[in-house]
Amino acid sequence: MALLFSQVTVTAGNDATSFLVGGIPREYDDLEDWKEFNDFLKYVDEETEVLVHADAYLYGDGETSAASYSDILWFSSRLKSGRSFLTDYCDNIEKVNFSFTWSPEELFGMEME
């Protein structure tokens, strides 16, 4: 079985973070259940454009399914031991870029002035 996952970089202003997710995110909704994504957005305190870049990878052969949370934990541990994991054991199959406007006030039901 081939596991599909993405290395995602999220940027807002001068701040950025990178993390792994299962599948290929193509819009905000695809990331909203990932803790690292939500943790990053907690610190964005003003309306801003958020840029997302994702490199999608396949690990293994055969029928493809999105990597589970436990798969992502294992991939993350492999990355921490050396970045060559992605180049030596995975196939980069796609690059995705998108953006969205993040507004903390709208998130919490406040009206913007």
C-alpha cells in the first residue's frame, strides 16, 4: 500500500511553520483538523493573508490511501533523524499552493470595525 502525505509550510507575515499532514491539502478546510496548523493560527492576531505550500509525497507502492495520524507521527520521527527520508524513500508527486485570509475576530464571532 502507498501512503499519501504532504509536507506543509504555512506563512503569515514574517512567521512560518512546517509540518506533515495526511493526504494533499488544497484549501483551508483540509488543514483545520491538524493541531500544528491550529497552533500556528492561534498566534496570528490580526487579519492577514496566510500562504500555504504543500509538497505531496507517496511512501510505498500499490493502492494509495491517505496517511493516518499514526503514520504521520512515524514519518515525522523519520524526518527528525534526517531529511533524506523524503528524497530516499518517498516520491514527490505534486506541489500545491493556496492562500486564505485569516481573521481572528471573525473566528470568535466578533465584528470587525
